[in-house]
Amino acid sequence: MALKKKDLLGIDYLERAEIEEIISTAESFKEVSTRDIKKVPALRGRTIVNLFFEPSTRTRTSFELAAKRLSADIINISSSTSSVVKGETLLDTARNIEAMNSDMIIVRHSMSGAPMILAKALKSSVINAGDGAHEHPSQALLDLFTMKERLGKVEGLNIAIIGDIAHSRVARSNILCLNKMGANVRICGPATLIPAEIGKMGAKVYSRPEDAIDGADVIMMLRIQMERQKSGLFPGVREYSRFFGLSAERVRLAKKGVLIMHPGPINRGVEISPEVADGPYSVILDQVTNGVAVRMAIIYLLTEGRGAA
Amino acid sequence: MTLIIKGGRVIDPASGIDKAQDIYIDGDRIVRPPKNNKKPAGAEVIDAKGLIVAPGLVDMHCHLREPGFEYKEDITSGTRAAAAGGFTTICCMPNTSPVNDSRSVTEFIIAQAKKAGFCKALPIGAITKGSMGAELAEMGEMAEAGCIGFSDDGKPVANAEIMRHALEYAKTFGRTIISHCEEPSLSAGGVMNEGAVSTRLGLRGIPSAAEEVMVARDISLARLTGARLHIAHVSTAGSVELIRRAKAEGINVTAETCPHYFTLTDEGVMSYNTYLKVNPPLRTEADRKAIIRGLSDDTLDVIATDHAPHAASEKDVEFDLAPFGISGLETALALAMALAHSGLIPMVELLKKLTVNPALALGMAPPSLAPGSPADIVLIDPEMEKTVRPEMLLSKGKNTAFSGLVLKGWPIMTIREGKKIESKP
């Protein structure tokens, strides 16, 4: 069991078999987190660096716990404390870190493609923990894990992703991942938040959430960022919420037993009503729990693949 | 008689000549062959068998970076690269530091190029002071000092009224306005073509409309003012169509494109290769084909390099942070030759877009190989194949977008004012 690549940069660069391998490995790791002693010795002596150029609590913590439960040493570097503010380039920062013999660098960056620069230049494995509006592969994998756990399979299912698709790396990674797994992906949002030619990535575009939700097995809501209002992409929260928010009425249009997902952090009452977020169909917190297992699998399989563990 | 170029295929786009012929040079001029065709004593003979002999190339759009950005390029290295690329005259854009919006910067550029001795540099002056788009620069005095045209290249003139006045004012001094067409409110923050590739990469796109909106505006202003307008670096099918219609209407407009727009597409950016980051951005295959059609039906008059050298350290960063631009002086001819080799554009027409047409767009005398003309000549080996490698470039800007590409047809000698230019340092 191993991933035969140095880096995990995006779903776009994974084969279906590799995705399945990550999911099945995560299934066996999930149990570790339920033990009293939540640790396996698999990566003892490995050094992993969380290099976060963008604020993040959830993803950073999830990767950190994943590494610790595998017994790796992990340190966190965030942009506010790094030399980036002193004008050092991304490559120089990363080379300096690697000079301390890191085995793996987990990078979050506000600019699309930044992890690719590191992957090309470094000997360490690089995991993309979210780059700009490009990809967030570990999120798509934990979403897939959650769907499979709850529904058994995703092949042939209808999955609606609703919200700001244009600025969302979660949407892109999910569209790519769900397509590779044979699901039907529907996306929905105001046209100002739907990127050009998104259909070519394998998503059907809907203007009305009612149509996107109709008969859906999974509804994935995306966070709407308030600054998009200032750049003229939608008139305001009130109107957005009325036309695109997920209310209990809209949920009723979906299949019975629909899963309600959200990558977090949620804006209660904006893209999702509190009763839906906390309701019986919501698996939002399962996503968070599963995130640790999936990230353990990613870290483990990349290390195995390099014959290092 | 000082120099004889013997046995070459002479292509002189000004007269339409394309035949085997010898060229005789005396001092800095091309002269008539001697009556008895005998070799005059003391003349050096260049064997041009198998070579194309054409007028020295003219690039009406490049960036020499001096003054201010000498770490990217200076006038010596840039004109040397130009000579190596077969150019004998180049026009450099004013986005230096300080901006070339004054007589003193103009005179400095001309003097530096003369001192370097590789190639003639004709400055393009700024349209507005500091290229800030607010007040007209002193175009009259700059024209007097040697500016051959005016442009705020790199920045559009966003205010339509300023652009109108610029066209009118430049007309007074017989100069062309070169417009960098980009509606800034539509392109803001964009780093590549908006389309399927930008969506997949999560990069902010620049829609074709950002260019076309301003092409349409400037054509209307050219119609209004009757002034001479030249559209720089056309990249979209829509722009080509707008220019085609304007020309049919008889509006005084010319247009250029650059080798990267008829060679590459935005698909190449899939690997976040910052060496393909250029403004306007590389577009789609449909645009690329429309550009070639525009060249072949003369909607696009000129092939210009938009040579935009940058330091490696500036390009080896996040895609969003890398500067726009491709180092292009030394690969332009070879890339253009591909259009002739593939039969898309006849060789004479192709060379016209690299010699006569840019000169005419700027109101200069068209270069020619007729007796009496200045002896500015390029010798091209149409069959020579060479792989583009960044380190072979003489420009300080090693930021070629064509690394690894095998191209056929290269300039092998540049003659300016009757002298062979030795560009290799």
C-alpha cells in the first residue's frame, strides 16, 4: 500500500485507484482516533512542517493531529511569524525549511499554484492544503470518505454544490473527485460566482437551487465571503440568503436521507439556515472527524511510497 | 564598392522582388551592380547561397528597460539581442524609470543605442505624463527629439477623452498613437486568459472583452479624429474582427500581433509556467487561428516582438506575483518563419510584416533593398534548425516562452549601414 508519487498537489493529478486507496487506508486509520491512546508508531522520527501562508484553524489542526497520531514530529509555521513579511520568496523560505531536513511540507497558500513551485524545487513531499481558488484535495477526499461512509458509494449519485463556485478550491477539488468516482455533479449559484466554462470540468450548471437540489443525494453548501459583495458580485446577504441559502423547504426537494455538507466555517443564516446545519441530515461535524483519518492516510501513503516509513 | 552579397534569394517586400540576385554595397548604401558585373577590387564578398537576403527587420514594439531597470535589460544588451535577432531598427516603449515622457529621456535612449552600435533605437514616447493617463506629455518636443510614435504601453489610456485628445494632438506632429487596449476595470487582478484553463487552475482570468471593448473604443475615436491609430499586441479573435471591419470602412488603423499569440495558447499555462505569463494573455486555439487568418488577410499588418525581458528571480515566484512578459527579440523571426514554412503566409508577405509594414505604421520610409537605400540587411538561413534554450539568448531577459522548441529558419547575419554587426560578446 503506497502512493507512487512524491506529492499530493490536487485531485486533478490523482487516478481513481489512488483515490480509492486513500479512502480505504483512511477507513483503517479512523479507528485509531477512537482509542484511549490515539497513536500509532508508523511515522516515528519523521519531520513534517505545516507551512501556512493563510490563516486556517481547521485544516492546520487536522493535519497536525493526523501527523501526531502517526507519531511524526510536526511544527507549524504561519505567515505572520515567518520571514515572508521580510520579503523572502516562497522558494527561499521553503529551501530554508528543507535545509533542516524536513520529510514533508504541508502548504496552504492564498495563491493558486504555489504548492507546485515547492513540489518542483524540493526533495520533501509536498501536500497541498489549499491553494488560492485552485484545489483543496484533502477536503475533497474527506468529503468523499464521508459520503461513502454514509451512503455506501457515490457512483451514480446526484451531488449539488451550491454557492461561490468561482472562488472555491473546495468546489474544484470536489468536482474533479466526484467525476472520477462516477457521480453526477450539479453546481448552482448566481452567474457572477460561476467561473467560465466550468462545464468542461464535469459539472452541470443550475441557476435555481430548487433545480439543483431536486432528487439530490448530497447537498454541499459553500461559504459565501462578505467581501464578494463589495466587489459587486452579489447585492447583499439578505438577497443571497433568500435565493441561494439552504432552507428546510429546499432540503425537502432532495432525496430522502440526503446528506447536508459544508466545508466550514459556516455562516449561520446566510448560506445555510441553523435548523438545517444542526438538523438530522447534517454531516458537517462528521466531515471534521473524518478529516483527521483521511489526512493520516495521505501522510502515511506518501511516506510509504517513498520507501521511507 | 565595399561589400557584395552573392548568390542569395533576395526578398524585397517594398518592391515585391523575390529572386536570385546579388546585392552591392558601397559605404552605408546599397548601390547598382557594376556594369560589367566584375568584382570590384577590395570588396568583401559574402556567399549567400541558400540564404534569404532581406531588409533589416524593424520591431515597432519592445522594452529595453533602460533607464531604471538595468537588471532586466539595458540598451546595450537589448540592442545586441535585437541585432542577433535580425533587427536593424527597434522601437522601445516608454515604461522605464523615469518614464520616457520627456526630451531628455528620449535623447538619452538614442545616444545610448548609438554608442552601443548594434541597432538603431527609435523611442516611443509616453502619451501622458508618467503614463498616468491624466495629462498629455510633451509630444511635440519628444517628436522633435526623435520619438517615432506615442504609447502608454503597459497601461491603457483609460479615459476616453484623454485618448481622443492624444490622437488629435499626435496627428498635429504627424505621429501615430499606439494603443495598449485593455479595459482596466475588466482585467483588474487577472493573470491569464479567462476560460476553461483559468477556471481549472483557479487563476483570475482576463476576458477577451477587456481587450475588445477598448479596441472598439479606439476605432471609434480614430474615426472621430481621423488620426493614425495602431493597435498593439492583438490577442483575440474579436479584436481581429473589429479591426477588419474598421479597415473595410477606411479608418486609419493598423495593428500588430506577436509571435506568442500565433504560436501558443493558454493550455500551456496548465503547469503554472510563469514564463508563459504575458499581457495580453495567451488565448485559446480559436483565437490563435483567428490571429493567423488576420495576418494572412492583412488585417494584422505587423509582427512585433513585445520583447519584455525580466530577471529570473522575478519569474520564479507564485504565478500571481510574476511579472507579465516574454523575452522575444531573438526568437521572433524563427517563430514567424514557421508560418511561411507551413504555407500559411507567403515568405514575401511575412517579411513585409517585419520590415515595410511597421515602418509605414509609424510613418517612416519603408526599408528596401533598392539601390540608394541604407544598407540595413538581414541574411536568413531558412533551413537552419535550432532548439531554443534560455542560455543562448544574448538578452539579459532569459524569460523565453519557447524553451525546448525546435525552430527552423534563423537570422545568421545582420548588416547595418553597410557593416556586419558582430552581436556575440
